[in-house]
Amino acid sequence: MKKTLVLFVVLSLIILFNACGKKAVKVAPVQEPVVEKVEEPATQVEKPVLSEEEIFQQKTIEDLNKDQVLKKINFDFDKYQVREDMKSILQANANWILKFSTVQILVEGHCDERGTIEYNIALGEKRAEAAKNYLASLGVNAAKIKIVSYGKSKTLVQGVDEASFFQNRRAEFVITKK
Amino acid sequence: MKIKQIIFLAFIFFISWQLSGQEEITIRIKEGMPMIPVALPDFQFAEASLPNNEIKSLIYETLWKDLEFSRVFKLVPREHYSYISRFNANAINFKDWASIQANILITGQLEIAADERIIFSLKIYEVNSSKFIFGRNYGGKKDLCRMIAHKAADEMMKHFGEKPLFTSKIVYVSETGTDKEIYIMDYDGFRPTRITFNNYIDMLPSWSANNEKIIYTAYRHLNPDLYMFDIYSGKTELLSSGGVNYAADWSPGAEQIVYTSSKDGNTEIYLKDMKTGQDKRLTFNPAIDTSPCWSPNGREIAFTSQRNGTPQIYIMDAEGSNIRRITTEGSYHDSSAWSPDGMRIAYVSRIEGRFDIYVFNLKSNDIIKLTENSGRNENPSWSPDGRHLVFSSNRSGRYQLYVVDYDGRNIRQLTTSGENKMPKWQRLPK
């Protein structure tokens, strides 16, 4: 008799809790869905569904690079030290690389056209190296990062103003393996 | 006693001053040497020859342009030939040629067979003594016309104690669309021949000492590695990889190259024994060291270093010791090229955003500027006789190759199509 009473109490508690849970679930959607469905077209709703992980899994290396999941950084004229304002970009890149620990990266160092071919190859190398070292200082395994210098042989934009030169003085981060 | 010593020292000083003075004078004489006035009357056809005027004028014009380019010979203007009686190979009137100020008379006779086989006979006379100096016969098909003329011009240079250069070639990078390939052409820009066929970037070619191989950098495996291409066998071999590998210069005296590499983590200058393949690192500096270039006697190496903050030109002994700085003004210098006589170094300076070619005289410390206010001028390379330099310039919009004389005179454009860069003139094989 006592056992039946205990069982009854437990069961009723479970039912009570369940009911409460269901109520909580139901309450939230009731307030919002009307607004959402009216405003957003179907295609746009799909996009936010993909998490960073899903993007990484689904996209090819080429697409990831095309989408520039790793952002490039720019340098001062004739210099190869990492600029203060570029450090946050490197931090974001480092976070991404640390998150997807299987990736391997090639850092390409580039220069603007206001240098000789020979010196620019060396300068581009120094820029790529500076970017690599900075990523390594943020915890990225240096063995995953290779560097290459293109000097001024792969300029991004054609132009003879400082804005164009600035865009060309850069390090790009290319994913080579995921 | 003391007075004697002083006199003796003064005497020594006087002698050494005299000697250095003498040296200075010989240099000036060589550079400002009056050119030899030569006359080049129209070539004659041999009796049995086909009267092919196209071949005749091709050889004639090529020879004329070579001699005009030389800075050794001065051609008596063709208009003056009309003042005297027509050239007759059988009865040369030397007095006539003397009257229009010709010292040397160059005559040519052509025998062209039905299959366009050519025999070109060159005869050189000294006008004042009415004497035959030397002659040569050249044979070949029509497509060798330019070569026949270049060989004849080289013979002229050699006979007058100068180094031949008209059969020398220039290696360079030509870009059409996105393709960057290596080409070889004659010194005057004619007969370009493509030697690499690939889709990756090829750059900074240079010659081996015997001019049979081209060393260049290619991004074949997505990395700038150093390769050597044998022009005659067509074989390519990898010389150096890991990091950047570029700007090779073959030693004039030994089976060695110097080049730039960052295989140990930083751009440094290396010396490679081409027989054993063994590397020896020559520079040890956390700064950028690049663009090595041999002195013509093989004892020293000029290079670019950023060890004092900005790229400057330095010279070191071939073992890597005794480093001294050459450029003292300006904040950007690179691409040094040592003249064949060992006395001058040509290089590129960037001053206020302009790139121009300068020549530094190692004896007098004088610097002369070869290019002025005309685009970016880069990668100078000396002719085998040291009287001319080839370089690339974007003065006409796209990069093209140009030649200029040692004193900045006679700039002429060699290439016109696509974009052409990084020229290296052959040296004279030993």
C-alpha cells in the first residue's frame, strides 16, 4: 500500500514536470514566429542555419579561400613589421586556424611595385615570415604554416596611388589542406 | 739625415702621385677615344651571283647598324660617298676615300646561288696606306644573313683590339598575358627564341660562364626554387630549394655560383660549387642580404644588404670576409652589375619614388646617372665589352628592354611586344 502511494507521488511529479517543460517550450515560439516568417524570404532563412563548422565541412579548399575565411593583412612601405591595426585580423585568423586544427596554411608575402625585383622577393619573404611568427605567437603550430614570397610579381591592383600600393603590400593566408 | 728622409718620402709620394695620375689618364683615353672613321660602300654581286637585293641590303644594313652601335667605329655618312667616284672593287681609288675622311674601307661581295646559299666576302683596307688589312669569307643560307653581318662586325672589333659583342645574346623574361617565360635574343633585339614552356612564373635568368646554361628561378612547386637549364641538351636540373632561391651569378673564373636563398630561415648569400653541389654560406646577418654579383676577376662579390636599415650596395671578398659599403647616399639601391673591366658597378637607385640606373666608378668614386625622368628603370646588365648596358624600363607604359651606352648616350628600345624584363647580357666565354 505504501509502495503504491510512493509510486503515485513519483508519477504525478513526473507528469507535473513534463507538463511544465512542455509549457515552457510552447510559450517561447508563440510570441515570435509570426514576425519571423513574414519578414524573411526562404533562401535567407537557410543561410544562418550553417554553422562555421558546417561551412568548413561542406566547402572545398578553393571555396574557403575564395570566400577569404582568412583575411589578408597589409604592411607599411618598405617595412615588414606587423602593423598594430592588423593584429586583430591576425588574431581572428589564428582563432579560425586553432578551431579547425587540421588545416595547413600557406602565407604569401607580396610587395608593391616600388621596389626592385630582387629586393622585393626578400621583402615579401620577410612579410610572410612576420605574419607566420605572429600567428605562432598566438598559439598556432608553426609547423602548419608554410611561407612563400612572390615579391612584386602578383600585384593585386593596378594603380599608381598610395591606396593601390597599400593593397599590394600584403600577406595572404591560403588554406592548402583541411 | 732628416732632410734626406723628407726628400726621399717626397720623392716616393711624387712617384705614386705620378703613377695614379697616369692611370687616371689611360682610363680617360680609353673612354673618350676617338672613334675610327670607316666607310662601308654598297656591296657588289659576284659575276655568277643572283642579284638578290633583299639579301644584300639585309647584310649591309645589319653590319652598318652594328658598327654604328659599337662606339669604336664612326661611319662616314653615306651622302659623302656621292662626292667621289663610284666604288670599284677592281680599282679602288683610296685617295677618294681619304678625301671623305675615311680611315678604313670595308668592302663586301656577295655570291648568291639559286638555292639562296650565300657566300659573303669581306675585305678590309687601310685607306691612307692603300693596304689590304684582312679578309673573311662567310657562308650560309638566307636565314643566317643577320648572323653573317654580326660575325663580320665582331671580326672588325677583334682586329682593332676590342671585344666582340655582336654575336652575343641577351636572356630575359617575356610576359604575354599571364605567362612569364624565358627567351633569348640577339643583342639587337632580333630573333627572339623562347626557351621555357610552362605555366608557372619564371624569373631572373642568368648565364653560365660558357653561355651554355641558363640559371633561373621558377615557381614550379609553388615556391621560388633555383633551376639550371642546359640550352643544348634541353635538360633542367634543380639547384636549390627551400625558402626563396634566386639571383644567381656564375663565377667568371671557377665552377661556382653565388645566389640568394632563405633556406636557413633568412635571405642570405650562398656560394655553390657546381661540381660537388656543396653550398657555403657567405653572409650571416638577420637583415636582408641579396643580389650577389661577381667582380670580373672572381675575387670579390658585390651585393645588396639592408643591415644598416635600408638596402645599400656592399662588396665582400669571395670568401665572405672584408665587407665594405659602397653606396653612401640615398636610401634604396639594388641590382648591382660589375662592369667587365672591373672598374665600375651599375645599380638601380630609388630616389623620391623614381628608379634610375647609376654607375659607380670604383677608382674615382664618381657616380653618373644613366637614365633620367623616364619611368622605372631596372636590372642593368653590361655588354661583353663594357661599352653598353641593357635594362628594363616602363617609360613607354609596359616594361620593355632598352640599351644605353656607358655614358648615358644612345638609348634605344630593343623589344616592343608584350612585356619584357630582367635582361642579362652574355659575358665573353674565357
